[in-house]
Amino acid sequence: MYRYIRQTIPKIDLKAKVTGKARYGGDIKLHGMVYGKTVYSKYPHAKILNIDTSKADNFPGVVAVLTMKDVMGNNELFGGFHVLTGDKVRFIGDGIALVLAKDLKTAEKAQKLVEVEYEVLPSVFNIDEALAEDAPIIHDFAPGNIIPDSTHHLIKGDLEKGLAEADFIFERTYQTQFIEHAYIEPEAVVAIADAYEEMVTVYGSIQNPFSVRGAVADALGWSLNQVRIIPSVIGGTFGGKDEIASTLSARAAVAAVKLGRPVKIILSREESILESPKRHPYRFYYKVGVKKDGTITAMKSTVIAQGGGYNNKAQFTNWRAAIHTSGAYRIPNIYTEVFGVFTNTIHGGAMRGFSSPQTIFGQESLMDELAEELGFNPVEFRQINALRPGDTTPTSQPLGPGKIPAPLPEMIKKVAEQTEFVKRKEEFSRINEGPIKHGIGMALAMRGAGLGGEGLDATGANVMIQRDGSVVVRTGLTENGQGLKTAHSQIVAEALGISLERIIYPNVDTMTVPDGGPTVASRGTMIGGRALLKACEEIKQNLFKVAGEMLDCSSVELEIRDEKIFSINNPEQSLDYLKVVDQAVSIGVMLASLQWFSPGVANLDHHTNQGEAFPTYVWGVVVAEVEVDTETGKVEVTKVVSAHDVGTAVNPEAIKGQVYGGIVMAQGMGVLEEVEEEDGILKSKNLDEYLIPTSMDMPEMEVIIVETDDAFGPYGAKSIGEPATEIPAAAIANAITHATGQRIRYLPYNLERVLLGHKLTKKGVRP
Ligand code: MOS
């Protein structure tokens, strides 16, 4: 019986957040602090001929104006971004100068006084323009505007043979949009230079402290041990405060070192939307072969991601897309090609799901279209083709007991039964006579858990018991609001057999733990948890050694539960945890452990992506119901039922919380959200023009937590953060299509598209 695992524990940082006491980056104020405001580009593509800072320099209250010449180290960051751009701008979010002033108001005024002379260059604004034969080139290192290293393949079986075996061949194209993360807290960082130690410390809304540390060190020309990154409490990130945090922190650190004063950069909402990355638009060209009995024989897909003016993620999101574009189906012959292109637009980056919401939209729209064409209902068709025990994944990893669990068939059945899918679909079709039409739709997915073959998935953990029995837990992973600290504390309390209240879990400090990689890919509980278990194991061994001597028994027969260390053979023989801790400290036994967990480098053929792409997978099935007003185009998402395989549910209510948030985020993707630009200039500038769902829009939601027997994660726990949001948009799109009888194939299914459907065309981006 677990004490903490599978228990709903309130989030350990809940009180500080709901009482407003939690300190975010924007709350930090320091003596002598100056405020930085960035001057952004006026054009999406232009040469910079001259930057005149004199007016801003002479403005009362301005301390300094920095340009690229002031960057002492490497001005070019990972992905081609610049600390400050000086020669050429590639999108309107390029930062050209940094104005530093005694207060924010002064900085904002002086921001407008920097004069930049441009020579405007021809631009490309979408995938087709970027790939046109005579297209202007955005980066010299990227001929044809193809993003370097962004091309990935998945090759399984023999595509041509598979297509030849099919009774029918279908071709379809789908496209998705740019989406803004719209976290509540806009970006804020504060850099403090320490001349005595020759160090710089950066606080703020930072999702990935270690890559930020690298960027700051690089920009200063310093070594990594001179840079200390300590994320503040984060008001949402969803992948967004990863790369932009590097740019902002590098800017602030350069200024702080230059001036010898603390520097704060805090973005307005407009600046945040302008400069931060977005969810990449993806386009999918599918060609698929199917037999009369509904079995899929082959699938070819060509997938193109729009990267924007810069890139530091498409090579990674595209790798994930290559693995997942053919879905969670038993398709023997697959050929997938994915690549990314630069455009003079806002840029794509990490966003919760990391390409999967896009691939699942394409894939699951296609599945519904195939079912319809062949005369199956969506449930039947998915049951025929869904992966099951005995099958192999698209990367040829075996599924089944003792291997990777494959619960899809039961999950489809359960969700279909619970939602009465087939019955409701027929009923809705019957009553859809008037202008208000009802629809129901299904979508499903598998998701590779963690980083897998995308990169090294290792992380460190540091657990220390103090003399009074209190415990300090640290990892290199960040609390982004997802509940990481709570889940990790549950794992530690369970493993050590102590009360959760004893644990304090400070935010990451890059000086106290090894580089734990980014807190992304729904890997926190799973990978961080494994490292924590190792640390707890070492500490327990030391505790038991001491207790064994005190009890005069062998340490291997000892166990700890509810803060009692006892002999398994003779449970009467027991000692209080605090007593053993005190004794251990007195005789000099260390009760601390720094551990490292790495699943190793994925055993994978990177040419075909056949092999162990991920250590394990999670599975999900979602059903959505909608009500569509065909006279206004308005879509009401009325109900969503989400079933997710989480391995072991560490904290069931926290999992539900993740799923509720994930559903609403997906609802935005499905029916509302699109960052719109015209010729590279933002039209969606703020949250009054860029609409996200509010509490008033939320559907009725039901979460089905599925547990599977999976040996990989700590106590069998896997992932929920991204799975929660990757599927519902596709289910909603399928439901709307059922209601209206019109498939749009372009997200979002917003008012205009639902109303005008295929008549609506959009330059260059509509398939
Ligand atoms: Mo993420 S999109 O894995 O931060």
C-alpha cells in the first residue's frame, strides 16, 4: 500500500500562489536596478544601414543604450537568434537595441527615440513562398530556406508494395496555424553582476535554466561556472519561456556586467506576443492505401513545418513529428518525410505537445475521412487499425505484456461506451435539420514519453536529510505550474517512508545541481523521479546501516514506513526515523545523495528512425461533442471525455487538473486561436485581438485515468502534461465536421471558416 503515490495531495506551492506571496520575476526590485526595453524591427526582412542612439542616449533618465557592438562575447545565440541584431533583421520581433533607464516609463519613452535606417529586402511569408524557386534567402546558411537539420524520415516496410496491395488510394492535405502560448505572466528577467566573484546571476521566468546559462555565458564570453540561473516562480510557460528566456537573459546579463548595476527586462503583453516563439504551423500531405475491409496497407506523408525568421526547435519538433505523423496504427508500410522552412514571420518554437497536436490533427482528420469513405463509423475504423499487443510501433518497437503496454483497443472501447459514441452520432445526424447542428468526434494518439531519440534524457537529483529530519530536495527541473515539485515530493516521501511535510523543494539553482536538461517533453515526473529514487535509495542504505547497528540486526532486513525503521523479519524491532537521523549525524554518516539518471542514448537508426525511439509510450483517446450554429459559424464545445494512460497515477487530482487545462488549450487550437499576420506584420497584437477560451467557454469535461503496467518510470509513472492537450483539437474538428458535414482541413475551425468553409481561401496557406 502506497502512502503518497496514487494519493491526491494538494500542490505544495499552492498556498504561496493563491495568497499572492509567490515571487515572480516581475516582482523583483533591487537597489540601483535599471530597466531595459528592446527596440524591435520595423520590417520583416531588411538590412540595417545605421542605428542612431543619440536622441535616446541624451534623454533624461537614460543610463545607456546598447547595440550589438556592446555584446562582449558571441552575439549569435543557438538557432541563429541574436542578443541584439545589427546587420539584418529577419522578422519584426528582432531586437536591435536595448535602452536602459532609471525606470520603466523612461525606458519606454526612450525606446521610441532610437533611429534605425533600413534597406527593405524582399520577404517570404508562408511555406509556398519560402519554397518558391526564386525565393529570397533569409539565412545564408540555409539555401532554399530549408532549416538545417530539420529533415527527418521514418521508413518502415515497403511503401510501394503496400500501396500496390491497397484497394483504394486516398490523398489529403491538412494545415495548422501559429498559436500563442498566452501564459498569464509575460516574460521577466533580472540580471545581477557580481564583480567580486566575477559572476552573473539571472532570476526570472525561465523554463530551461541550463540552456539559458549556456546562452548567457556565450554572450559574455564567460565560462558556465560564472553564470548562475535561478528561475523565479513561473506564471505559465508551456514551452514558450525556453528560447526567449535565453535571449532576454543574455541581453540583461550583458547590460548588467557592462553597467555594474542590476538590470531588469520585463515584457509588455504586446512585446511578449511579438518576440516569443509560437506553435509551429505544420502542413501534411498524406497518401494512404486502404483495403475494402478497412485495413491500412501503406501511408506516405510529407510534412512541412513553418519555422519563421529563426529556428531553434524545428529540428527537434520535426523529429517528433516524423515518429508520430503516421499515428497509433498498425501500418506495415510507412514513408514519412518532415522538414522545416524559414519565413519572415514570427517564429515557431516549443509549445506543449511539441508538434503532436498538429500531427494528431492531420492524422485523426485523415482517419475520419477514410472511415467515412469506406463506410465505417469512426470507432470501428479505429478499432480495426489501432495498435495492440503483439504489434510493433511505427519505429518497430514491440508492444505487449512485459514490453511496452498497448491498451488502445480497450481504451477506445471504454470511451466509446461511456460516451455512447455510435448511438449519439446516429442520433445527432437524425436531428441535424435546423440551423443548430450537433456533432460528436473521436481522436486518439500514442506519444513517445520523454525526449527519447531527440536528445539525452538525463537528469540529476540532490536529496539531503538535515539533523532535525527535515529534507531538502533539488533537481535540475523547473516547476512550471504543472505540479512537478508536488509529484517529486510524493516520490521522495514514498521512497524515504517519511512525511511529505518534512520536504522543502527550492527552485532550480544551476550552481547546486548538474545540468538536468530542459523541463520539457512531459519528462519531469518520469525522468526526474528516477533520479530522485536513486538518491533516496542511497540515503536509505546509510540510514539502515546506522539503524542496523542500533538494533543489532542486518541492514538488509530493514524497511522504513511512516517514519519507523523496522526489521521486516521482526517488525516489533523498530526505531524512530528522527532518532536514527540524529545518530547518523553524530557518528558522521552522510544522509545526502547526488544522483544521476540516464536511460542512455536511444538505440535508433537515425536514417529510418527504426529502433528504440522512446523508452516507452503513453496512449490517449478523446471524444468531443459540439453544437454549431450554422448561421453565425459559432461553435460551442459542449463536452469532452479524455482517457489517458499514465502508467501509475502519482496524484490523481493533479492529473485531472492537467487534463482540464489541456482540453481548454486544445479547444483554443481547435476553434479560436490563430496568430494572424499580414505581410509579416502582426495583426494579433494583444489578447483583445488574439482570443483564447475563458472559463465561460469551457465544456463539460470527464477524465478517465488509465493505469498500465509499465516498468520504466518511478513507481511505473509516465507522462500527462503534453498528452493532455495533444488530442482534443482533432476530436473537436471531427465533431464539427460531423455536425456541418463539411471538412475544413485547416485549423482553427473558427467562425469564418465554419461559416464559409471551402469558399474561404487564404493566400498561400490553404491546402
Ligand atoms: Mo515542451 S513543448 O516539451 O516545453
